[in-house]
Amino acid sequence: MAKFYLEGVLISCTEQQLTVNGQPLSSSSMERKLLRFFLTHPNTALSRELLLREVWGYETAGVTRTVDTHVKSLRARLGNLGKQISTVRGVGYRLDSPEDQPECCPRAS
């Protein structure tokens, strides 16, 4: 389970459920998969191609707006917390997070 603090709010994300401070938040399966990937790779610029491969399982990306559409939807669902997902021009997206995360929160290796 990915757990993460953003602006003092605990976000927990499993394949079946997204919770914000213990309250379930309606979300699609792909939004949860995308968020889990962001949560396990904080402060890392992630290319659209990488996201398509790792989250969607696509071997070849081609030209697609799938990632952009899902990021837009995820940002909207998260409200103010969605602002933590930054667009990295020419690359893709990054989850901006303070470096001093509590120990319960996983770090990508």
C-alpha cells in the first residue's frame, strides 16, 4: 500500500481504494494506479512514455493523450492536493513533495 503525506494530509492508495485522511475518495482504477506510481516516485520527473509503460503496460507509446487526461482527472479529484502534481515541460509530470516524509511513506529505490 502506498502511503504519503502531502501538506499534512495522509493519502493511502491501494489497487481497490483511495483514501484521504481515512475518508474514501471516488476514483477510477487507472487513477489509483497512476497515483500509486507517483507516490512511490516522489520528486522525480516521469515521462509520459514511462508512465504509459509502467502504469498502463503499453510497450510502445505512440502519440496519445491518455496520461494527460488521467492526470487532469486525478488533479481534479484531489482538489488542492492535485496541485502537487506538476507538469514538467517537455518531459511529463512530477509529484512535488517535501523531502522530510514520515517513515511510513515508501521511497523509490
